[in-house]
Amino acid sequence: MGMFDVTVELANVAVPGQTEEVSLLVETGATLSWIPREILQRLGVAAFSRLPFSLADGRRLERDVTAVLLTFDGRKAPVQVAFGEPGEAAVLGATALEGLGFLVDLVAKRLVPRDLLAL
């Protein structure tokens, strides 16, 4: 059981034809996905904000954030992501999983599609 990686496709929302395939660690404890800065720069996306984050060890830090078009298993949506810095893990966070409609099966180490919820 435990953590596992998935391969996703990322694109600039304004230029969806230019894509990057990236392996991300599924991490439901992370609010946003963390994408290496060099990948986001290759896609030509710019930060639109800088937000504070709390780490598991209690430290706080700030990271630039932006939005990218994320595709996995035929599902595609714009998601907010943080710019990962060298040495930081590339992760698929909770908001992307929820926005695309996936549950995490830790036993089978896979993402399970589900319907989104509406009122």
C-alpha cells in the first residue's frame, strides 16, 4: 500500500496543443499539484499569484501558482498548480483529483474515475 505515480499530460490553457507528459506522485495530503518550474516555463505559463503553504513538519513557505490544462485517463480540466522548485517532489494534489473526478485506490495503486457531485 502507499504512494504511487501516474503519468499526466499538461498544457498551457492558452496553447492546448503544446503538451508535456509528466510523472506525478499521487499525494492527497497536498492541496495543489506541484509541477517543476522548468516544465511550466517550457509550457509558457506565468504565475498569477503567490500563495502560502504549510509543510508536514510545520514549516511555512510561499510558492508561485498558475493554472494548466491537465489530462489523465481521457479526462481534461484546468487545474491550479504550484511551481515546484529543484529538489521538491512533483505531485498530483487533492484539488486536481477532485476536479477531474478521481478517487485514490491505495491498495491497487490506481486512480478510479467517479462522477462529480452536484447539488
